[in-house]
Amino acid sequence: MLLTQQLKHLREKNGYSQTDLAYELDISRQSVSKWERGENFPDINNLLRLSELYNVSLDELVRGSQFLRRPFDWYPDNFGLRMHLKDQRQIYLPLKQNFTQYLPQFILSLKKKGIVTNDDYQLQIAIMNKENLYTYMEKRLNDGDAK
């Protein structure tokens, strides 16, 4: 479970609204909302207060699941396509979070038009196999395969 999901899950499990939690922590409701949307993250003081409030260890609060092995790697990875044009220009196209459902079809359509694609990390295969990309890349890094 991602930190954003864990924060919302524990808040709801403990019967707090965003407003209630904000009051308890002496912060704004918008801050709580931003934490749960992943736009911002609680500082260490608020993490400690949340840990005490929810009666969970800091480790459990931050990790939330077995897949988050780096508790302070809270920033989501950005995905995008980098295109190298014949005139040496580069274009970067950021991809939305739900890009995975369309990426294989997009790459296939590029190939049909004669556009060379390069997938160094073989993410397309992982996506088509519906693998968790975080777990997939962690395994590749641990195996020493990722660049």
C-alpha cells in the first residue's frame, strides 16, 4: 500500500474525517487532503504524531505493505516517453498514471509507422503481464539488471 493510501486507510479506520484529523494535528484540512492525494507528504513530526494517534509503529505507518522497502522514497516515479527526432531534437511526453492500459497499443502503432522504439527496462512486457511496476523495477535493481 502506498503512503497516500495508508494515510487515508488509517484515518478512515480510526473514524476521523479530514477535518477532524487536521484539528487533531493543528494543521489545515487541505494539508491532509494533499497528503492523501500525494501532492505533499507529512513531515517527520506529523508522521510521529500520526503513528501515536493511530497506535501503529512508524515503520507500519510509512511502509504500509511489504512492497515499500524504502520508507523515505515517498515521491512517485514519473513516467514518460522520450522521443529523439532525426534533427537531434528531443521531445518528452509525460504520461498519466493510467498510461499502462494504452502503452502497448501506442508502441505497436509507432512500430507500424516505422518508428523505432527502445524499452531498456522491458516495461512493456511487465505492463502486458499486469505486473506491479514498482515491484518489477525493485526486483530488476536487486538483481542488478536495471541500468
